[in-house]
Amino acid sequence: MAFPLPDHLPKRPTLVDVSSKILYKIDAATNETLNSDLASSWIRELDETIQSTKQHIHDRIQSDLPKFLQQLETSKSVQAQFRTLTSDVDNLNDVLSNPESGILPTLVDTLTKHATLAQEASDAEAIYEAFSCLLQCRNGYSSLVSLISDGKLPDAVTACEDVQQLLERVPESLSPTTVMEDLRQRFRASKARIEDQLSDVYWKSVIVSPTELIIHPLVQVRQSDTILEISSVFKSLSPASLSNHLGTLRRDLLIHFVDHVLKQPYSVSIETSNINELKLALIPAPPNTEDLASRLDNLSEILDFLSIHLLSKLPHSDAVLFSRSLSKPITSSVLNNLLMPSLPSSFGLLPFFLALLKRAVAFEETHISKLLADDRNEGLIKAWSNGVSGHYERRRRIEILELSRKEILEPEVHNDTFQAVSFGGPETSLPSVVPVQADEDFKDDAWGFDEPASAKPVEEPADNWGFDDDMDVEPDGEVEPEEEAEPQPEPQPETPTIEKMTGATGEENDDPTDAWGWNEKEDIPVDDIPEEDNAWDDPWSDSGETNVQPEPPSPVRPTSVTSPKAATRLEKLASKNKKHLNGSPIIEDSHPSSPPVNGHSQHITISPPSPEPVLERESKIVSKSGRLNAGKRPADVMTTVMPKEFYQVPKRAKRVIRMVETVIDESKLFYASNLFPASKETSHAPGTILLQSASSILDLYRALYPVNCSKDLELPERGMLFANSCFYMTGAVQRIEDTLYGESILKERLTECRRHLQILGDSWFHETTERQRQVVDKILVDGAQGFAYTGDQDRYDDCETAVNQVLKDIKRLSQKLKGILAKSKYYAAIGSVADAALSRVLQGVLELPDIPELESHRLSELCRILNALEGLFCEDPAQPSFVVAYVPTWLKFSYLSELLEASLADITYLFEQRALVDFEVGELVNLVRALFADTALRTNTINKLLAGHPAPPQ
């Protein structure tokens, strides 16, 4: 699309000549306007225009006539000169290019004749040179073929080099000819024949088989009578061929005469009686009857044989390179095939190995550095021997950790447990001797361990690790079978090893402490513990050492109240609960605080196993090895034995501890042997790495066992057994620490491991308990749904089902854990789970906004269902239970069931008697508002409650 021009822009003028004007007019004419007159006018106009143009030209010439005449004359002169120049050029062309007499044709003819003559001379000279070169090549090749036919291979190699030089100097004109191609092909075939014959002579002179090495110093050439020496054969072989043969020879020697000799027992036989055949043979020897040093002797004989009869025949440069190529592989083979595999895994074999190592160092100096002329030898065997102590310890460490890993990952045997003892607290390596001041209330013992004031401490036999109570002796007099020691060729000092401590089934065998002369006299059976049909048969009963009568524990509330007056049923309940459960008055806190209602945030309260009068523990630790304070005991101080608690521990824990003990024993024996004196090149003393392996076993147990048995540990009984294992191992590690002197690094590592085990045991105990708390809490949350609308029979049935299910689950849990946990931890765990259930019931009931009369009776009935939990905390039916000591919300829960059916007067009386101190004021106010209608009496009661709990009497 054309762009329209604006109207205000000027248009370019159109140039119109005479012809254009006429053409425009012709174009504008039409059939109507076109006639003869119009055409005549156009002709007249053209004629006028022509006449005007002629007149204009004439006027132009006439205006400057002299200049016009001058230019006309100049033009005529130029035309005349051009004609003259053209004539001269034609004459010159005839002189140069005339075929008969011209200069150029004559010169070209002469040059052509000269070039032809020069080419003929050059051809003649090239033919001469070619024939001359061909004659030399033919003569040289003929001589080469003659030498090959005669078997003179060294001379043939020299002649072959001369022919090679002749062929390289062949003229270029002769090179592509057929005769030269044929000659080259024949020469290559002859050269290959020489190499083939030399290789054949080499294979005849050096014969290597898996058990024999044969060298022929003189060898006859194939298809000739010529006999060649092996040295001339080596010199005649091409560098590439010689390198290939030596590489193959090196490979065969290393495989058959180095590696095999170092791996298998052989005897070396050398025969040099026949001068034309030198033979070295390997004869297999009976296994397990040779000294390993004899393998180095065999290798020395082989290297001497090669040096005398083979390396001396090689060219010097090739002999040096070949010797050096053997040096490092032989050194590596001695290390990898002899020294490292024979590195012993027991201490008793170390002297024999050190003798072998000394022989290997001497072998490196005499045969590798000197015989093989390897001045670049880095002394790898010598360097390795300087660190052999670390090599042994690292290898032993790997074996120990592998055995530990197998023991830890072994499938769990559920009944494979033993009974461990705890002296009223965590495992310790010392007797539980506690000094106390004479007290008249000493006989008020919650567990019934009534001992006279003059009771003497029970002496326990000292043992090395403190495993007095749980080792070796089996029930019914059955003793675990001991592993018989394998007969040794010679009596050797041998350290206790983990393999001897754990058999195929992982059972204990010989006691590692026997090596140190410690005799254990008091053991606790560890196997075949019968299952109890009745869960309330006391699994924690003492082993008969102390004849005591158990009494129920006393609660731990620390103040007294005044005796209540005669009262109604609720008043009697208040008075009853104010008294100590064994008859002594209860002690109330001057600053009472209600435990949290939410059971999930409740901390587990671990009370002591016997809430007896507080006993002050000795601050000075007395070791089991008899390091007692020689000072005289004060006259007013008496001693008593802390009550023992028994708990179940998997035998795997004992086996792991015995591995740790065995490693420490072995490291001590290793250090005391002085087989490896301290070296400046090593940064640690002998036995350090091995000693540190003891803590690594414990780290491995903590890392692998919880992961490998994660599914089993979800069960409460398995989780508690694992926690018991950690507690038992914590005490065992403490006993090990008590026997260590001067091993600060190991003590620090064992202390760290003990702390980690203690943390792991505590956390697993709490986690298992918390998991059961969440189970009962979930049952109540899902089933009871806040205990709302219990007036409806269906809702009441759901709540009753949930409460009964919780009661069954807690009793079932107690059946599982009673024979596993110690008393204190058992009651703490069951008490925590029961407290979670009671807290959830308390929370649900106390949060109800309105409790009609029917619902209050039904809620009270639901609360009384859980009163059956009190039986779990009673060891003697004739004595009151000690549930208050382990279930913090028990008193609060007990009052709740009564408050749901109490009157305002009863509630006011109990409040004034400080029987409701476990309740928060807000909780009591909300409960009163939910139970009673809005009356003046309720308002007065609420106002009295809002005033706060009454102060305890002075």
C-alpha cells in the first residue's frame, strides 16, 4: 500500500522534452479526436522543433568560432598520428612472430632441443643410481639370507641393520617401483624370521613352569648346526622383543616363584651339575610343619639363582631395569603374602612372628637392596616392622570389634537372662556400707529390714571386676561347661581372648580374672530362672544372706497434723489418710502443691526402695580390693548393709562386659611383655590402641543394639530389659574403672561410656514408661471422651469399658515388669503409668461444667474402679499399701470419688481439716459449682474456698 504524500509538500517538476510532449499528445488523443489535421499539427510541431535545434547549434558555433576551428585542427592531427603508429606496430610484430624468420619461434625451437637433451642425461644418471642401489641391496640381502640359513643370528642382526640403512637411502625414483616393493617385503620376512628364531632360542634357553625354572646357557639354532650363548641371544633381541620377554618372565617369576613360595610350603632344589642345563625346582612340603622363615630362605635361594645364571647374562642396562622391576613387587609380596597374613591374633604367637619379621628385614637388606641392586629401595619392610606393634593392635582391634558386632547382632533369646543385684541404687563396685548416727527410730524400716544397732557390715569377697553376684554358678549346682584349651606345640604365654570367653552360643567359659589370681567366692545363679505363675511371688527376694521381714514403706510427706475429732465417713477417711500407712503420723508439706492434671507432662518420680530414715552415705569411696581407711571408726557411728534389689538382665550384657575385661587384660599383658619397646617413630606406647578398643565395644553396643532390636524394644518388657542392661553395664564399667591405675585416657573414655550408658538406660526406662502412659491416656481419651454425659447409659458403658481396660492394661503391665525391674524402678514405672490414668480421670471430671446428681454417682463409681490399683503397691495383705509414695495423685484421686457424693458441709469440713491440700483452690471452686445449685450456702462455701487453704497448725 502506497504512502499518500501530504498535500503541503512541493512536487518534483517533471522534465519534458520535445519527443515526450508529442508522445503525450498522441497518447491523449482518442478515436474521436484523431484526424489528419491533428496529425499534421504534430508534424509541423516536430519540424519547427528540429529547425529550432539546428539554429541553436549554428548560433553556438558562431559565438566562439576561433576556438571551434582550433579544436577541429587538433582532431585531424591526432587521426594522422594514430595511422602512423598502427603501421609501425604491424612491422614490429612481423619481425618478432614471423614463423620463418621471427625471433620468438627461433628461440623456442632452440630451448626445446636443449631441454630434451638435459632430460635424456638426467634419465641416464637416475638409471645408473637405481641400478647401483639395487645391486647393493641385492648383495646385502643375499648375505643376510645366507647368515640366516647358517643360523648365525647375531651376525644376521648386524647385517639386517645394514640392509635396513640401504633401504632407507633408496632414491626416491626407485622407491615406488615393483622391484623395491618386492625387496622390502622379502626383507621384512627375513627380519621376522630372525626375530622368530631368536625368540625360539630364548624360549629354549629360559623355561619357566609352575614348579621348575630351567636355564640352558648354550642353545642350538633351529634348522642349523650353530650353537648360541644365551648372552648373545639377549644382546641380539630387539629392545621391544627383549622387553616383552622380560615382562613375561617377570610375571611368571612373581606368580610361580615369589607369591606361591611365600604362600605355600615348598622346598627348593637346585641342580647345576649339567653345564648345559641349570635347574631350579619347587617341591611341595607338608602343610603346617614348616617354619615360616624357611619361605624367605627359599626366596633367597631363588633370587641367588636368578642373579648368577640369568641377570648376569643380560645387558647391563636391561639387567638393572629388570632387577628394579622385581624389587618392589617382591617387597610387596613379602608384606602381603607372608607378614600380614601371618600377623598373629593372639599374644602368645607374637615372639615367633617377631623372629620371622627380623628375618624379613634382613632379607630386604641383603637381597633386595644389594642383590637386586635397587639403590632406590625405600625399606618398606623395615618401615612396616617399626610399626608392627600398631599393626598387631589394629588387626586385633578389628577382630575384637567384629566379634563384638556378631555378639551384639546375634538374634535375641528372650529367656536368656540372669538376676543382677543392686544395692539400693545404681550399680557400684563397692559394698554398700553406710554410716549412720544412732537413732531411736532406727527400727522404723519401711521394708522391714530391722537390724540391731550393733549390726556389723557384711564382708564381701573382693573380686577383680566386681562380678561376684552374677557369674559362673548355675542353679541346682550346674556349672557352665568350660572350653578346653587346644594343645599347642610348645607352651606359650597366652592372653585371654574373646574367642575363649564366648563360645558358639555366646556363653561364658573361663573366667578372665583367674589369670590375675582373683578368686570369686560369692556368685548368683544366672541361668534357668523359672517363670513365676503368680506375679506377686516376690522375684526380688534376697538370697538368704539376711533374714528380714518386709514391711510396707512409709510415704514421704514431711510434717504432722493434729489428731482429727470423731467424724462422719468422710471425716474418718480424712483422718485415715492423714496417718502414716504403717501407723505413724503422716507428714504434710507446709507448702502443698497439686501435681499437674495432664498426665503427659507428669515427671516420673523414682522413690527409694525403702523410705526409711535418711541415711548419710559415706563420701569416701572404698574399693573392693581392700583399700580401706585405716583410721578408727567413731564410737557413735554404726554400719548397715543397704537392702539389695534384684533385677533381670540379658546375658548378652555380661558377655559384652567380659569382652571389655578381656581386652583390658590383654592390653596389660601386651604392655608388660616388653616385646615392643617404645620407639621414637611411634606416638603411642604399646597396647594403647588395644586398650582403647575396650570403650569401642561399649560404643558399638550403644550404636547397634537399639537399632538392630528396635521392633523388640517397642515391647515394654524388652525395653525395660534393655534399660536394665544399660544399668548393669554402667555398674560393671564403674567396677572396671576402680581397678585401673595410671590409665587416664582409658578412664576418661570409660567414664564417658558409663555416663552415656547411664543416660541411655534412664532415657529408655523413661521412654518405655512414657509410651505406656500414652497408651492408657489414649484409651481414656478415646473411650471416656472427657467423662461427659455419663447420665446416658451408653455413654456410661463406654466410660466404664475404657476405665476397666486401663485397669487391665496396668495390671498386665505390672505382671510383665515385676520380675524384670528392681523394686524401686518397678514401683516407679507402674506408679507413673497409674498416675497418668488417674490424672486423665481427674482432668476430665474437674473440667466438667455441670455434674447432675446421677452423673456424680456414676462418676464416683468409675473412680472406685481404679481403686483396685492400690493392690499393686502392697506386698503384705496385712499391711497398708504404699501407693502414695509412688502415685502422686493418689490422695487427690481418692478424695475425688468421695467429693462427688459429698455434701457442702462435708466439703467444708475436709477443706478446714486440710485434707484437700492436693486440690487447687480453682479446682475445688469449679467442682462445687458443677455439683451444687446456686444457693447462698454454695456461695458461702465458694467464698471460704477462695480464701485459700488454711494454714497448718503450729
